[in-house]
Amino acid sequence: MMYIVLPLLLYIAYKEVRTRRMPKEALTVGYVLSAVYILYLLYSRQSVIGSLLGLVFGLGFPYLVRVISRGGIGLDDVLLWGALGALLGLQRFGSMLAVALIIVSVYSIVMICRKVYTLKSAIVFTPFLTVAGVILGVVEKKLI
């Protein structure tokens, strides 16, 4: 599944870094791929629970953070996390999110110490999800 997710993430990260906007067509592709993958799991009589839990967690957690922080996370990011959760399942998506949060935390601390960013600066999160996906893909030996 990482073969499908990583090119999508690379495209989204590239576009988001350049334009500060997430491409809507990529989100649409992500949800179409998620639906096809879930249908494939149903057809092949495999468990769909992990993908559905990943979808619920991927939509619910960032939306809760968005509400609490009053818009700190963009709605496009919430939608992207939902698609990734459905494609990767709860366990893989949780691991990817944890690695991405560690990487972005270290990056943010370094940039704040160098006085490039302030505590109020917006940081594009998709490139960190992409790097986390590559790291997990290599660690899981599913990318090589």
C-alpha cells in the first residue's frame, strides 16, 4: 500500500510547499483509492476494520484538534489524514503520524532556536508525513 500512498504524498507535499494550498484533486484521488482499497478488502474477504478505524481516527483526531485550536489545522489536512488512515489502517497510520510528529517537533525547535520561526508560525505538515512514510516503508522493508 505504501507504493500507492508515497507518490500521492510526494505530489501533495510538493504542491503544498510551493503554493501553501493542498491540491483538491489529490484529495479526491486519495479518497477514490481508499474506497477502491476497502472494496478490494471486502471482495477478498479480508478484515476491513483496520481501514475503517484508520478512517475514523484519521478524520476524528485532527478535526478535534482543529476545533480545540480554533483552526490550527486546515480542513485539507483533516481530509488528507482521513484518506491516509483508510489506506494504511489504524496501526500503520498511527505509526506514521507518531514519526511525523517527532520529526516536525525537532524541526520546529531547531527553527525557533535559530529565530527563523516564532511560536505563531504556520508549518506545512505534509512533507513531514511524507518523510515519515519513507522511513516506515524502509523500516518495514515494504519499499525496497
